[in-house]
Amino acid sequence: MRVRTTAGFVACALLALCCACGVPGAPQPPSLKLPRPVRDLRAQRKGDQVTLTWTAPRVTTDQEGIKQLGASRICRSLGAEPATTCTPVGEVTGAQAAPANPVTFVDTLPVALQQQNPSGFVSYAVETENAGGRSAGLSNSATVPAAPTLPPPDRLVPRLTAEGPVLGWTVPSDQSGELLRPEAMKAKEAVSYGYRLYRRDKDKPNAAPVRVPVEDAFASPELAQPNLNVRDRSAEWEKTYVYWATVVTTVRAGGQTAEVEGGDSPAVEVLAHDVFPPAVPGGAQAVYSPIPGQAGFIDLTWVPDTEADLAGYNVYRHEEGAAPVKINSELVKTPAFRDRNVVTGHRYFYSISAVDLRGNESQRSSEASEVAPQ
């Protein structure tokens, strides 16, 4: 009996020890279910409109998944420094911002705010709340220039030249003194302005716009209006392009440089149809070479045409009083031609034309003459 009692006592002690191991520690506070603050806020300004984009939080500060968000308040403040408190200018409801999804909000900058500090900046932040209206703080800061933008040209005037399409517009007289080309601008003022020209291939409406360099801007000597023209030398022939222009504002402040575009001008379509022939070849020379017992031949040479779309040359010949006739059956690819069909005792007159890849033919060159002696 004594042995059994001792064994029972040990069993009870072990059972109590095991139960003690499962006793919970200090109680933990319940989760506040606060959405993790946004960290990818971005801001892009176009004219008076500032487009904000970010990703809605998907987890809380406790790493718990979020099923439903509360409102996201849009905070705006003056200056480039991150805001510490939220001055709301709008909000996105929880129904509009599903967790982990992209969110967009467009804010309109008041004109008075733009004029208040033209060389300054405007900062944005987002504060996302839970369903109970509580948040874990502000997002990262995103800034845009506060400078006023100028209106775009009211219309573009297109025309074609041999060097490419030319887009012209009129610079208002009250802006002509402050509008400079941004790429060449070396002014030290805090705010300056310049034009920017864009194009898009009409057949590729979803392609990214191409910026046309404005270094080739010039006044049109033959036209009083428009008074500013930009030639697009990079355009390809036989394509239809859509062009538009805007005024870009450049802000220099605190060692930083920022740009903001104004509104866009009405778009205009241009068919880059090549009806422009190559340059007229020059330097034509004709030299007779005899062959014993035969009539010999006449060699022609001329200065080569250097245009990128050159396809070849045509050679024309005539005798005194006759009309020129083309004597090559195919385009001549090099600036030289040998005429073997000559008769001794005759004088021949030669001229050369250039032909491009689209069949445009230049005027004929000055004539060169040579005699096939008897």
C-alpha cells in the first residue's frame, strides 16, 4: 500500500507540472487595426490639375490583412517640407479604395495659391483611416511646383518642307518677352517659360508621345503669322502625325529645378507626304575615250547627291537642236555613266537628274557636251 501511495503522489505531481506549463503569460492589448501608412504617393501636375496616385494599404501596422478601409484624406500644404498635420482638400472613400489596389485623386490648384508663391512648391500627403476613423499617420510627401502656367497656343499652323513638317504658332505679344526655349535657357531667374512640341503617330494612338526638339525654332521670313515655327526633322515620310504644343514652366529654387507643363493646344494632323525632289546634281563633265577601229565612248561624271533618300540618277542626252532623251534603262546608282552608243563626228549634250526613293525627280543639271571625233 505504501508503494502505491507514493506512485500516485508522483503521478499527481507530474500532472500538475504539465498543467502549469500551459498557463498563458501577460495579456496582450487588442490590435487597433490601423492601416499601414502609404509609402508610394506620387504627384504629377499638368496645368492647374495635380494627379495623385498611390496604392491602398493591404495590411495593418500589426501585419494583419485588411478587408475594408475607411476614408483616405488628401492633405495639401505650402512648401517642399513634408507636412506634419493634415489640411484636407478632399478624400477618397473606403468604397473607392480597395486594399492593395491603385488609387487616383485629382486636385485643382487654386489660382490664388499659384500666385501666392510662384517660385515655391506645394506638398501632398495621404492619411488612410480604418473603418473606425483612426489612422497610423501621414504617407510619404509628394511635391509639385506652385508656379502659374501660361496658356498654350490657340492653334498650330502646319506646312510641309523638304526638310520635314513645320509647325507654327503665334506668340502673344504680352508673352514674347518671357518665353524662351527651355533647352537653351541659361537665365538665372526663379521662374521662366518655354514652349514644348509633341507628336504621336496617328496609327499608334496608345504610343508614348515623342518630344520634337525645339532647337530648330525660327521666325518665318515670308509670313508675319505665325511668328514662331519648329521644323520636325525626325519625321518619316508617308506617315500621318498628330502634333500639339504646350508651355512649360521651369522653377529654380533652393538648388532644385522642377518643370510643370500647362494645358495642350488643339491637336493638328499632318500627312508627311514627300513631293520634294532631291537637289539638282552638279559638276557634270563629259570626256571622250577612243577605241582603235571603233567609235569609242563618252564617260560622264558628276558630283554625288548626299541626300539620305536618294535612289539614283537619270542621264539625258541630245544633239544640237533636238530634245533631251533619257538614255539609261535603270537608275544609275553611282555618279558616273559610260555612253557607248556614240557616232563619230557628232557632238552630244548631257544632263543629269536625281531621283529619290518615292520617285520624285529633280530638275536636270547644267549640260556638259563632248564630240566623238572622226
